[in-house]
Amino acid sequence: MLKGTRHPSLVMEDQARLSPVAEYDGSQQPVDLQSLTFRRLRPLDTAEVKEVCSQLFPIPYTDKWFTGICCSPRFFTQAAFVQNKLIALVVAEVLHYSKVSIEDDGILGMLFPEQSHVMYILSLGVLEPYRRLGLASIMLDNLLQYSQSGDRVAYVRCVYLHTMADNSPAINFYRRNGFRVHGLLRQYYIIDKKQVDGLCFVRYVNGVLPPLSLWDGISSLISRCCSPSAHFSRLCKLLHAVWKQLPWVVKLQASRRDNKVLP
């Protein structure tokens, strides 16, 4: 997929708990959530999903994408409705590690095989005036539970996503929910003909720990055998610099990048 066509997971902070009637600051009428329901997207939802996404996301989706998420069982989808009106949705898919984008290389450690499964969140959004009610947290929690349900989904090692680097509400939301920044994606999005940086967030599930490189293991072993000191710290930095220049290390990193297939 071309740069700029990944879609930032747009969420607003939702610190309040979900309640049947949500009171606002007086400038808005209370929102009745008595009829709130959740379900998968269906083919008949396609037109409404297009309309909602046009309000939520700054990057347009393709018709093929809408058809896929509303019709294909390969996507995990959950939509929230109030009085049969679509107000929020989350979309994700499980894929092999070999299929992740080149910019996400390294979300799993070097020892994980290329056929390991990861889950990518394509979109997560909530319409006004239904933000800050806990909907995004509920839907993300349902997705995380699904990623850990081995009877229904392939064994997932981690859940990851992209968002714009200046989207503070989304950044705070994902950090509160156990996600960590994997990397900065320079000029990743093209919005209004301007290049915008992105961030890759990842959360490890099913007992998987963040990647520990071979160098991390060696330095950890050395630190256990040697007393810490300023000289030791400088020695570690020097050894690390030499390590990164070793031909076989450079070749291995290049090989992993070349083997990544852009979706």
C-alpha cells in the first residue's frame, strides 16, 4: 500500500464511564444510549460506513476497502449503533508478520518466525456527540479480548496501529490502554497535500514480551557480571557501535527489510 494510504486510528479521550444518558456542559442535549447495541459490520452498512468514515478520518478510503470490511470475514469489525444509527466502529485484521509494512519491521523480535500472527488496527473512531463516554475503550477492549481468544483467532503475538504524530488524544488513549510507541514514521501521511508524520503503536498480547535483540541479551549478561560504572557505560556504547557495523549484522538487517512485503 502506498505511503499516505494507511489510516490513522482516530479516537478522542473517553475518560468518562458509559451511562444510559450522558450529560454534557449545557451546550448540548443529553445523549440517550438506552438503545446502544454492538455487532459486526454487514454488506448493507456500506453506505453508512462511508459517510461515518468521511466525518472521522482525514484520509479517504477506497470503495474496495469499504466492501472488504463490510463483507469479508477476514476482518474483525465491531460497530456501535444508537437507534440503528452508526456512531462508532473499529476495524482490524490478523496477518502474518511477513506481510506487515516495511516501516513496521521489528515489532516482533528476531527469533519470531515470519509466519507469526499479528493484528493490525486499521480504524477506530467515534462520532460526535458520543465521544468521551467510554465507547472507544469498550471497543478496544473487545478487540483485545478477541486477539487473545485462541479458539476463534490465530495465535496473535501483538496488536499494532498507526496514528498521526500530532494526534494527542489518540496518543494518550493508546498509552492508557497499554500500547507503546514502536517508532516514528517520517512524512507517513499525505493530508491536504501536506506530508504529516505518524507513529506506530504496539501492544504485546498472549504473554509475548517486547523484542529483545541479541545485543540486549549480551549487554544484560555483561551487566550482571560487572559492577556498573561510567567506564562500563561508555564501553557498552562503544561495543554497540562496533556491533552495528559488523557485516553479518548489517546483512541480516538488510535481508529482513528486503523480505518485507508491502500490503
